[in-house]
Amino acid sequence: MMAMPTKVQSLVAVLLLLACISLLPAGASAQTSNVAPRITQAVDETSLVTISGSVHPLAQAKYDRGAAPDRHRRELPALQHARLRGN
């Protein structure tokens, strides 16, 4: 048979609960902080640059072997980024 909690155990449990509850507002305020926007003007399409080292060396047309067969499964999702026109 389980022993009844003592007054000390109950007090510790209540204090732990109050400590956890007191931390909730701190986490919520971190999500709503006012941060100045980092993009301050429109993107100038004529002054874009390619960052060296941002593309894997094997990601070149000469290594392309065409579309993969339908039976080929990818273990990880493939992400493709494209610039949206008109924004």
C-alpha cells in the first residue's frame, strides 16, 4: 500500500508548481519582443551576388543523371527554394 504524502512533500510539490508557473510569462514575452526589421529596403535585382561555397561541388549540370525512377525513395525531404516574382 502506498504511503500518504507528508506535509513536507506536499509543500515541496506546491512550491515546485509555483516556480514552474512563474516561468511561463518569461517564455511568452520572449516570443513577442520588438525586433527591428533587418530588411530595410526593396531588393535590387541588378546587384545580386552568389555566395561562394553555398552550393555543393557535385551540384553541377555535368553530374546530372536525369530524373530518378519512380521506385526510388528518398529518406529525407528535398527542399527547393525559388524567388517569388511580383513581391
